[in-house]
Amino acid sequence: MRLDKFLQVSRLVKRRTIANTLCSRGAVSVNGHVAKAGKMLTVGDIIRLPHSSGDEAASEREYEILELPSGNVSRARAATLYLLRSER
């Protein structure tokens, strides 16, 4: 599955266009390397992306891919596709 699609399906980002923008800015990395939106993912890959919530400064979060679905998934199931490894 493509990186941008996974970010959208897993609801780590709200829309796929936002995922594409983050990737084109070089803000997303997979296994320690800056990744393009079309990067094909495998189970076990580590994704690092920026995170900001409201008034606090932007930080980074690191996720491990646990499952790659074949299509769209429910909101409840989306949280089971990855594991939050760290937050900086």
C-alpha cells in the first residue's frame, strides 16, 4: 500500500491530499529515510511524521505498521493498523 493511502486509511492524517503535501515537503520518513507519497509500505515499517495539537508546539510521532488493509476501514479498526512507538 502507498504511504499516502495508508496515512489516510489509518486516519493518521485527515485527507490524502494532506499526506501528499507532508511527503512533498519532506516531513514524513519511513525507516529513517525521507519518503515520497508513492513509497510502498510493508508490515513492520516505521513511519515518523509531524504532529501538532492546538496551542502546543509541533512535535513528531513515530508509528509501527501492524497491518496493511486492502481498502478503507472503519474508524474503530483504523487504530489497530499501527502502534504508537514514541512521541517527541
